[in-house]
Amino acid sequence: MKNLFLVFILFSSIAFSQNELTLSGAIEKAMTNNFQIKLIKANYEIAQTQNTWGMAGMVPTFAVNLANSNSLTDNTNNPASFFPGVVLYDNLQVSLDMTWTVFSGFGIRINKERFDQLEEQTKGNAIVVIESTIYDIIIAYYIAVTQERKLDILKEMLVYSKTKLDYFTMKSEMGLEGSIDLLTFRNQVLMDSSNFLMQELALKNAKRNLNLEMGESIDQSYLLTDKLEFDVPKATYGELNEYMLANNQNLKNQYINMELQRLNTESKQSAYYPVVSLNLGTTPSVGRIQLFGDTPFTTGTNSLNYYGNVSVRYTLFNGYQRERNVEIARIQEEISTMQAEDLSLNLSHNLRAIFELYQTQSKIEDMSLERVQYAKMLWEMGTDRYERGSLTIFDLNDIKLGYEQAVLSYYDRLFDLLKTHYDLMRLTGTISQEYKVAEEITPKE
């Protein structure tokens, strides 16, 4: 029963065959399945569709109107009428009308520029969402990889404890001494089994979270193939700061907002100009006149009317609303500029903190790796001396615990370093550059 329990612990995570999954494969799945990305791409398509000169007001509008009017007039007691008696008037009229705003204080040009900026703003927002999703996928993927590596070392410790327990159980059954070692390894097997089960649960939760980020089902299982490693280009804080100011998408979006506020000011200023409109059209009509009475008759009518009108409208005074609107727009423009400066300053400070954190974590990771190397050497020497009887079980357990903790701590420090590395990439816009996020937004033909 005991052996079956341990076999279940060691192999419960390999119940089904698993498909291999790389980090790039996980990102590709998220690009296809993530609902937030689908929504933001749809919003970008809307912004592209409305960005036309027609929507801006450049194109004239045409309208067709159809009207049928009927009236019945009783002229029996009207001696001045040309048609004494009861007269039926039936008229069908069709009109084709064109209305075109020739000039609106440069409002059409401003509207088109605003649509251009709104499209860029929507694209920028989409880049932020996709960049954030890629970052979340990267972190979720490496969390799962880290938990797997931790599970490996705990499995190694459990296998060792189980092997020694079997050995001392056999000696006990043969009547040989070793009860202290036997009890100690029984305790170690229970402790290692508990640690293994808890770590296995942590791995399952990490993989479930990865599935959620990718938009996969909760029961989907993958074999993660990428290692806990990454390339780090050498760069100073000054170089990173310059790159961030040029490529950080949140900052770019704020600059677009500044441009929109500038266009809003121009739009309010356009109210000081007159609005010139052109109206052209034609109105053909056909009808009939039918007279009832002693001398009835029916006759038809046919007419064609053309018209062309030019109108100029200029607001002389509207209670100083134009002045107030322009002043408010200028204040909003100044606010957007201050917001951009504030964001830039905050990003620079944040970059400095993350950069220094990365440098510190890099040193700690090096020391943690060196600690693992020494702990492993000590573990190998300890097991060898224990086998030769020159080391007690208690000393061996101390060495075993130190080795286990050194490896687990190293994986934590390595993941911390990796996460900070991608924090820098996200802040400087490198994630968008590396994974070509802008190309993901444009709908494929």
C-alpha cells in the first residue's frame, strides 16, 4: 500500500500524454484566443472605417424626395374661379437635392485630422492591451516552469528518502540494527511526500493560470519546453531611458492625446469663421386636374424646376460662448501637456528603480547559483560519508535540507531576475518591438 501511494505521488502528474508548448507558442495561442485582444482589434477596425473624408464632412450629401399631394376644391359658388364646380387636383413631385458645406472655418480638415489621431489612439490602446497580454503570458509561463523545476528537486529528495527507507526497512526485517535511521527516513518520506504534493498543487495552479491567459480550457495540459533563461543586452540607464521615452506606448498615447487637444482648440477657434453652404437641386412634377359637374373634363400638368442656392452664416454674438470654449480648450491642451510631462517623469523614476533592482537581483542570482553549487557538492560529499558511516543521519538531514532550500531559493531568485528583465522590456517598449505587436493589430487581408 505504501509503495502504491508513492508511485501515485511520483506519477500522478503524467496521467495523459502532453503536447509540447514553447513560450512563443503560448503567445501565439493568446493572440488567437484572448477576448480582450479580439475586442480591441474590433475597436481599431471601427476607427479605421470611420476615418474618411466623407465622415469628416468633405463629401456633399444627395437626397431624393417623393411626394404625392391630392386636394378636392368646391368652386360651385365661386364665380371668380376658372374651373367652376368641383375640382380634383392630383400632383406627384420628385426632387433631387444636393447639399454641400463648402467652407466651415477649416472644420472639415480639423475633423479629418481628428479621425487620423483617433485611429492612432485606438491603435495605441490596442498595442498596450496586446503588450500587457504578452507580458502576462510570459510571466505565467515562467511561473509554471519555475514550479516544475522546484518539483524536480523535491522529487529527487523524495526518491532518495524512499530508497533509504526501503534499505533500512529491509535491514530491520533481517534483525539488523538501524532503528534510528529507519524512523528518521520514515519521517523524511512523509515530510518529502507532503512537500511534493503541495508543490505539485502549485504547479497545477500555475498551469491553470497559464491556460486562462491563453484562453484555453481548464483541463488542457501542456509540456513546457522553454528553460529559465533569457538574453540580456548590455545597456546603461541613460540608454534605456532614451529608448523608453521614444518607444513606451503609454507615453506615445499621451502625445496623441495632446494632439487631439490641440485639434480641439482649433475646432473651437473655427467658430469665428463663417459657414458657406451650397444647395443644388431639381424638382420635376406631374399631375392632373379633373373637373366634375355639367361640363366635366380632365387635363394633365407637367413641370420641371431647377434651383441653386448659396448661403453664408456667421454668428455675430452668442453670449461670449466662443471665447469661453476656446479658453477652455486651451486650458485642456495645457493639462494634456502637463500630464505628458508628469507621465514621462514617473516613467523615468520607475525605470531607475527597476533598473537598480535588476542590477541587485543579478548579483543575488549569481550568489544563489554559487550557493547551489556548494550545497550540491556538500550533499554529494555528505551522502558518500554517510554511506561509509562517518556521518550521522542527523548531520545528513541538515545537509539535505540545506541543499533543498538552496535549490528552491535559487529558482525563486532566478524567476525574480527574469520578471524584472521583462518589466524593463515592457517599460521601454521592447516587448512591442520584439513581438511585432503593431503588425498583430492590422487586420489580415
